Amino acid sequence: MMSNLVLMPILIPAFGAVFLLLFPRKVMIQRTIAVITSIVLILANIYLVYYIYQHGILVVTLGNWPAPFGISIVGDMLAILLVTTTSLILLSVLLYSFYSIGKPRERFLYYPAVLFLIVGVNGSFLTGDIFNLFVFFEVMLMASYVLLVLGGTKVQLKATVKYLLINVVGSAFLVMSIALLYSMVGTLNMADISQKIATIEGGNTGMITVVAVLFLFVFGLKAGIFPLYFWLPGSYYAPPIPVLALFGGLLTKVGVYALIRVYTLFFYNETDFALPLLSTLALITIVLGVIGAISYNDMKTIMIYNILIAVGVILFSVSLMTREAMTGAIFYLIHDMLIKGTLFLTIGVIIAITGYSSIQKFSGLMSVKPSLGWTFFIGALGLAGIPPLSGFIGKLLIIEGSFGAKHYVGGIVVLISSLFVLLSMIKIFSKGFWGEKKGTFKLDIPYRKMMFPVLLLLVISVGYGIFSEAMYPLIDKAVDPLVDPSIYIQAVLGE
């Protein structure tokens, strides 16, 4: 059955990870199988994008139970675009890891942990069952604990304890939120929940609002929205660069996706409290992210605060619940996953050459590696949203959407934040790459091999912006179920 194809983004990395566990000490076999798995995953996802564009949403209900009684896996265009983007980042991170992560980590199940992380990420994007969203979150988090602690440095262990405690609390609240929702609607199927909520006095009772705020708390904690982002800068700073690229590109975006999915399916009527609260918190997140990004001289920290800015921009756009704003949010979400992965890996190359993450410790890198400087510069322009790069298209749609919804303050905040993002990145470029040469540069690193995955992601990101017209029909199809939940409900329940 063609509907079973939607399981491929989950099954391919799962089988790859299990197979890798059979060769725990064979580094070359681990590398080869991991890369083959990621390439097969990319090809499968590209086929799914084509198939869903032609034939519509793919749904499979496990155990042959009819929805809403069975566990549904739902491949709409949004989920498939996100798993495809995830697989591109995975391939680049794996190739980069060969020359940076170190053989001690590679021998201690690094590659299986990465693939299990992808199982959790892809499962979170594809599940049509709210409890299994929790299950896939836990798969993703368990793999992230392994990746965070692998290597056992003091800073990693300290960050892991904080990260673990925060996510245990978050998971407990998620289970409570799901239980409260289940007690009200008597179902866990997300399409069925959407129908049942709509029948509860127009879906706008006080308890529905409470549940909406609880989900905002839980997924906002994982996405890093104000005031729940306090754990993120310290925890994300600790792991090695390939792991940081995965975390920065993927993990917060799963929280963002979960908020998009539950708010467009369940809580789209919560215009009195929950949606304005989401909008306000998102704008505060942007402002605090900007303050952090321009205040520090550490490249990793600057990029981590730029994660917060992007989370705020996307969720502010989602809170408007208009088609134009939602289109901008989805376009920008995919862009941000790609460009964050690119820039974290680029910073990794800079650190490998200079030995430092702080731009106060070195300068004049352009005289030694001009290609690295221009790669970073193009990535920085993409992040800030300079035309014709992909960040510009997404932010333009978001600003148009906010002005169209008469939310002028939000549109202006998003617009001004772009200038500060550019300022924070140009600070790295001007201080680190220009000026008099300062510091000792290690030029014996496998520079070209490390740059290949960086350039691969950069080319995809630039292409995503330049060929945005070609991408627009796919984004438009991804937005359809978000602005009209009946499309999603019809596909899953057939009603």
C-alpha cells in the first residue's frame, strides 16, 4: 500500500541505528552505514514530497485499526518538507563529523545516537496522535542526552544535568496536558481532537483556554520561547559543533512545529487569550534574543541567541493565524533550519583553525582562508534576510502578514530585528576575518573536507531563496491544512 510509504522517514533511520549497534567499534563501517542511511532517507523524502504534491496527504493507521482508534502517522506536505530538510542537515552533519567529532566519540555510539535523534525528530513531525507526539519527543530527548554527554567533559556534564532536569519537568507537564485534554474530549487522535474541541461550545470554554496555555508552556519550553528559554544558551553551548548544529537546526524547531500543529488544529479559536499570549511572548523572545546576540563576543553564543530570535519570529507569525503570515512562518522555518546548520558548521571550521570561539582572541582570518570568510558572509546575509536569499522571502511574507492583520508593532519588531541580526553577524565577520592577523592558526586541518558539507548546506539554502517561486506551490500546499483544519481531518478520518 502506498500509504505505508509515510513510515519511511521513521523506519529508515531506525533500522540504520539498530544495524550500527552491531558494529560499535568499527568506525569506518559506522561512517559508511550512517551516510548511506542518510542518502537513502533523502531520496525517500524527495519521493514523498513529489507523491504528496500529486496525490494529497498520506495517512497510515498502525495495526489496521480505523482512525481514531488506531495510531495514525500523517504525512501532509508540511511534515514531509520538514523531514526532508532534517535529512539534508543530517547528511551534512555526518560528513562534517568524520573530521571533527573524534574517534573516541565515534566508538561510543555517536552515529546510532544521531540516527535515533532523527527517528524522534521525524516521528514528531509525522505523528497524528498527541500521545505519540510525547513518545517521539522522548525518543528524541534520550538520544540528545547521549549526544550532549558524549565525551564527558566537565562543561558537558554540567549542561546535561540542567538539560535533563528541564526536559523531565517539561515531559511531566506534557503528559498532564495530554491527560487533561483527553479527559475533556475522550480521544488522542489529533484530527478527532480538533473535531471534538469544535463541538465544545464553539471550542472556546475556559478549560480549553487552560489546556491551550499548558501546551504553550510545554512546547514553548522545548522551543525556547520567553520566559522558558533560560536553559538554552548554557545547554547548547556545551556539545561539540556537529551536535550543536543538529540541536540548533532541529530540536527547537520540533517544539515550534508542535506549537504550530496544536494551535492550528485545536486552538485556532482562542483569540481572546491564548493566541495574544503567544504573540506577546514571541515578540519578547525576539527582543531578548537581539539583546543577547549583540551583547556577546562568543560566536557560538551569538548564534544560540539568533536561534531565539528565529523562534520568536516564526511563532509571532503563527499567532496571527492568517494565510499570508502562516506561509511566511513555514517558509522561514525551513530556511532557518538550513541556515542555522550552515552557520554552526562554518563556526566549527573557524574554531578548528583558530582554537577559539571568542572573536576577541583572533583576527585577520581572511588573509589565511578567504573562502571561509566569504562562506560565512553569505550565510550571515541569508540569516539576516538580505535579498535574494531565503531569509528575505520568509521575513517579507511575515511582515506583510502582520501588517495585513493590523499588528503593526509586531511587524516593525520583526523588521528591526533583522538589522540587529545582521549587526551581530557582521561583528563576527569584521572582527574575526578582517584587521591585523592575531592568534595562531592551525592550517593542518582537513579544511576542504570540512568545508564540503558546509558548502552543500549553503548551496541548498541559497537555492531555496533564489528558486523560491518553484518552492511556493509546495509551501502553499503545506499551509492549506493549517488555515483549513478540515483538510487534515478529512484525510485522517475520511469524514
